[in-house]
Amino acid sequence: MTDNETHGGDLMGFGCCGVGVDQVRNFLTREERIALLKEYSDGLEKEVQGIKERIKELEQK
């Protein structure tokens, strides 16, 4: 028995009553996965832009 099961839960993030307060979903819909990947991609593009700006600042000094 796992530690989680010992404390009344299961491996899916649900408590003894079937619902956890900070429940994490393990299965996302296709649309949710796409949205998360687009959000991640946008964040990466912003990070690259910030890196390029920092390089320019350092080159000017």
C-alpha cells in the first residue's frame, strides 16, 4: 500500500470522499493540451526576446 493510499487517498489525487481540495487532473482534453502548449510556446518566445534584448544591452557597453 502506498503512503497516499494509507492516508485515505488513491493515485488519482482524490481523497476518501472522491474529491480533493487541491486535486490535480491527470487527463486533459485535446483542446486543453493544445491551449497549454500554445501558452508554453508564447512564454518561450518571450524568453527568447528577452535574451536577445539583454545581449544587445551587453554588446553596447
